[in-house]
Amino acid sequence: MKKIKLFIPLLTLTLFSCSNYLDVNTDPSHLPFDKATPAKLLPGAQVGTYAVQATSLNQLGSVYSNAWAPNVQQFSGGFTKEMQLIIDNSFYNSIWNNIYLNVMNFQQIINYPNTDHSSDYFIAAAKICKAYYMQYIVDLYGDAPYTDAFKGMNLRTPKYNDDQFIYRQLFGELDDARALIAAANTNAQDITQYDVMMLSGTGGDMSKWVQFANTIELRMLIRMSNNTGAVGAYRDQRLANLAASNNFITSDVTVNPGYSSNNDSQMNPFILNYVISSSGTTAQNFAFVAASGHYYKAMSTYSTYPTGSSTEIIPGSGVNYPNLTDPRRLRICRNGASQSTFRGVTQGSDVVDVFDSGHGQVTGVPGRLGYGTYNPYNQVNPITAYTDLGAVSGYVMTLSEADFLQAEAALRWPALFGDGSGPFNAGITASMSLRGVTSSSAYLSPTTGINTKPYFGWTGTDDQKLHAILYQKWVALIGINGIEPYLDNTRTGYPLTPLATTATQTRRPRRLIYPISEYVANSANVPNISAANVFATTDPSDPFWLLGDPPLGN
């Protein structure tokens, strides 16, 4: 595994707060500009942005999509704001602040002098990563600084751009990146030894970077699936070009700069925050984050439900849980070494209230993301030692997510993408492989498996198949990239996801409120957004892909 010495110049922005995820041997805030070369910047930017995805984005999405709940057996309270749906300008500020902070390093690569084309591949990778992470800014906040952003002290109060304009600029970044790669300039420096995103088992494979760019674009275009008018026409043109290439990722996109348990700053940030520290101290989140009751019911048969427990996902929806044991159930969350009992917590409950009925009221702790030395990404095989946990790779985009994106594209635009059953089944198989399930044949059995169940397998109406795609994506991304199922739900209403019993609103927010740093330092430009806006049935401040036919803005 490559070992990268990471230099992360956190270039000053009074607009943004600084949160350091990496220990560096040179003070990043004082790294001389002439040393901030693309080779120095790329690995740090890749690791820094992934850390935001693995922690803040993942946690918010996992709670909002009702996969995670607090361990009420050992803690009082927890996830209170998320479950009660209390939103203000202090809520998850780290998402905005740290995405902008780390994307600025990608922008420094893009801006680096490149008259001889030696930095072509660095710039291409930076443009692709910039599009990947700035998409989340638009998806979660709508309008945002873009054309004036990333200028540091030269422009400390950037204006806000229209969110669909930003999307068009991000498509342009992807186009530019693919063009640089296709040009294959003879002066272009090989980035293999600096690229820590494993797009083919090792970094630096530019053909894999093209596939990643295409898959990001597909995700963005699917976000726009409800748009009509000029925005919808723009989407359709790009969809046709993308379908013609039919070139998406064929393996998981991971990140690993040489993670280790030598010290906290060198560990995989997900492991550090949710499992264990380099010293062997269990992270508080390891005991705190529990499997939700919704997760338990989705992954289990009715015969194991507590007596009198409802099988309907949301009261009045008419859609019941699939009544099938999912072989990933104990690969994602588990109680302990014994697999004979599993427990969950209904979001809002103050007791462990969902458990295998054959064991009666069990007072033990609910299922957790990792147990003992189990890798929380795949709990079938124990890691040899705690110290090995910090070295596991992080997942930026899984193959299963890419498969489900293609399945949805095929369902919506079959003339362009063909039959969606193939990528749908492939997504389930890829998810099970990642989770350590040796065979998906029983789950995919044509007579008794998931594909006999509308809303969960490839059968029934298009609407039922759409729910099945997004349900399976939810299962596949639990604990990996939980923000995606939440965004799917705001876009489509699927997968059906119950609110916490303590929710003070009737629906989840359609966006977040800008952080307090913006209202303090950029008050002349930041839109005034309140809880009334984010919980409205529809609001002009919603991300443009929720608004149907938005005007073309800039």
C-alpha cells in the first residue's frame, strides 16, 4: 500500500472554519505557495473531502434515512435534533465549511500554471473530485458561492450563484477533465504515485477516472429527473451523450493514502470516529450508534418481530416490509460474536424495543456498526487486531451505487439505457460481495427471493420498481454514504422511511440552512433561510431539481 506524505495547505478563508483531519509534517497553514504543487495537493485534498463524506454527510444521512438510532440502553438522548427535526444555522455546519475548505485545494490544482501540460492529469482528477463534492453543496443548500468562491483573501464575501447554474458549471468541469485525459498530452505527468483514490486497485488509472466522471454525471442527471422545460431539455441532451458512451465504474472507488493505526491522524476517519482510536480506546460513537428498528424490520422476517409489531413501513402507506431475511443483516450491524439475537431501537424510543421475538425482552445492547475487531464495512471476518482497523480503505463510491444509478436510468429512460433488471440485480450482488455475503442466489431466487416482492425487487409497476431500486441502494449504503438515500427520499419520496416518534414536523427538511459563519461573514450575499423554508411543501429556496421547471439562472 502506498504511503503518502500529505501536505494540505488550508488557504485562508475568513468565510470558512478550519477542521484538520490529517496530521502533517509541515504546518499546512504556512506551506509556501511554490511548494503547493499538484503532486503535494492532490492526496491531501482527496483524503480531506472523503473525511467529510465519511463523517458528517454519512451520519446525517444515516439518521435521516432511519438506518441509525441512538443506543438508549447505554445513553440518554442523542440524535435529538436529527430525530425531532430541529434545524437552525448551527446544524451540521461542518458539511458546508469543510467541503468548501477542502475543495479549495482541488481548485488550487486547477489554477496551477500548466502551460506545458505536465499537470493535465492532476487537473483532470481535481476537476472530477470538485464536481463530486460541490454537487453535495447544491443538493443540500441550493444556491451557493461558486464563481466568486475559492479566492481566499482576494474575495472574502463571495456572491451566490443560482444552483442549477452551478450544476451546469460542474458538468463543464467533468467535460474539461475528460478532454484533458483524452488528449493524452505527452508531457502529462503520471499521477500514480500521488493518487490515493483506488479506481482500479491502484491510483493513476486515467481510464478509470473517465468512468468515475461518467458515473458522477449520471448521478447528477438522475437528480434532475423531475425537471422539465429548458433544464429538462439540457438534461436529456447530456443523457443521450452519456448513454452512448456506456462507460461507468466497474469497481468500488476507494481512498487510502496508507491509513494506519500509528496515530489517530493517520487512521481511516470513519474508523476513528465510529470504532476505535489508534491507542485502542473505543470511540464513543461505537457504543452510541445503534441499528434502528426500521433497519431491523427491513432486514428480517415477520416471525421474528416483537409480538404485536406492525409490518407496515409507514402507517397508511399500504406497503409492508419485505418479510425476508436479508443476508446482509448481520454484516452491517451486529450485537456481538453470537448471531442468535439481534436488536434495534425505534427512532424516538427510550428502550431497546425491536428484537428477535424468540428471545423475549432482551436487555442487551442493540446492534452496532462494528463489534470487537470486526470491520464495520464487512463484518463476516474479524480483523486480526484492533490496530488493523485503522488501515482499512474508505469508500467514496461503491460499485453497487453505480449499478443502482444505471437501473434507475434504465427505468426512466429505457430507450437510452435498456433493461434495468440487469444492473438492479448486479447492484444487489455487488453490495453483498462488499458485505462478505458469499452468495446472493437465495436472495435473488426467481421463485422465493426478493424479486417476487413488489417495492423491494424487480417486479410490479415502474413505481414499485423505483422504490425497489432506492430501497436496495439504502441497504447497500448504510454506514458507507448515508446521505445518498436521504437525497433520494427528498427527490422521490422513496424509499419509504418512517419518521422518529419524537419528530416535531410531518416531513424531513428539503434542504439545510446556511451555516452561521455565512450570516456573520457574508451577510450581504447569503439568502435568509429559516425552518419555515426548509419544511415547506415546496419553497423557491429548494434545490432546483425539486422545483420542476426552474428558470435558467446564473
